[in-house]
Amino acid sequence: NLTSPVGLTVDANNVYYLNGGDELVYSVPKAGGTAPVAITSVKLGLGVPDLMLQVGSTLYWTTGAGFRVQQVPITGGTGTTFAGPETGAPTGIATDGTTLWWTLDGSAGQVRNAALPAGTAATKVSGAAIVNPKRIALTSQYLVIANAGTNFNGSVYRIDLNGANQTPL
């Protein structure tokens, strides 16, 4: 009876997902057989969530309507803001385990980051290589950013973690 399950992540025991229909975060055992349990105590109240990932004992997700990156412990509670409100919709999210990275959609997009668990958000990359960024991935050396672009001219860029050397792939 889910109306819009989105944003999915898995740990050793559970599957966690966002339900856009009621704006709650759910947990269900990987083995199944048990009804999902809402682990957020209140609606997120920021519109339909998008992507989710787990870092340690915390779940993080993006939501475009409130222009925020949200968080909640995997044990449950009230979802709180990790970053935001931002100047654009966070659409991509990734981590290297110590830093959270996210994209801000918009024609003059950005890649932002903050140290975990609750660092100060900073713009890491912006400029000509970042046009309507939708997704982000990390390697040990690079950010890889998928841009929607404008008028069907999307691109994928590899950028050093320090924001330098924006190279089209």
C-alpha cells in the first residue's frame, strides 16, 4: 500500500526507503516477512523526497520542495535538516564516509559538501562544467557529475575532489 516509494538504501539487516506519498522513512528486514515500519515520527513536510543513502547509523536524503538535505538515525526519530534550505533542489547525493556531497540543480548548478556528522556546508564546485547537475558519484580521487544541461546538451564530468581539473568524459 505504498503510494510512491523512492530513495532506497540497504545495510546488513534492513532495507530503508522513502515513501513520497506520505513523506515518511520506512525500514523493513532484508529477509522480508515483516510489514515495513515508519522510522520517522512525523511527516517530513518538505515535499516528495528523492535519493537516500546510509552513512553509519544515519540515513540522509534529498528533497527538492524544501531545497534541503535531511537526516534521521536508522533507529528512528524526527527527520532533521542536515543542510538547507539551499538555493536549488538537491538532486544527487554521495559520500566517502567522512564527507557528504550533493548537487544543486539549476542552470548555474553547484556541488556542495559538508563534513559528517554535522559540518558546515560549502560550495565545492561550480562553473561551466556544472549545468543542471542531477547525480554525483565519488571515487578516491574524483567527483563524477551527470549534468542534464540545457536543450538536450547534457554531459558527464570528472572533477578532482578539490574542485580543479573539470574534465568532460
